[in-house]
Amino acid sequence: MKKLTKILLATGGAALIGGASAMTYLKAQTQQPEMSDLTLQNLEAMADDLEEGFDVKPPIVTLPCDPTGSVCVFRCTTASGQQGECTMAGLHNL
């Protein structure tokens, strides 16, 4: 009887491990959703940045700010090409 119990336990354990392996394999084979065009463009842009190197830093933009630090006023150009005076609240000089 002891021998039969050991065989049944070993068979059950092997079946459990085999079933878990099969489920894991089948789950890994599910088709991944297709990436949108915007996601692909973002990935390409990040890859272009990597090609330039990690030491490339964006330029620092300085704005003339009020000494109190409440408002920064500067000249700006909109995307349509119009120029004007722009303000940003909450900024301060470094």
C-alpha cells in the first residue's frame, strides 16, 4: 500500500507541474495587441534620441522674471507665426 501511495503522489505532482507548464506556455502564446501609429512614432523618436547619445541635453531657456517671482513676461511667437507678449505665473529666477 505504501508503494501505491508514493506512485500516486508522484503521478499527481507530475500532472500538476505538467498542467501548470502547459497553461503558462499557452498564455505566453496569446497574440499581443497591435501598437498604434502614435506609439510607434514615439518609439522611433526615443530611438533617434538614443542614437545621438545620452550626453545630449536640451538647451536651457531663460525668461526675464519679476524679482518677486510672481510673473514672468517675455516675447513669444505662436505656432501660426503671430508675435506677442506672453506671461507665466508661478515662476521665479534661479
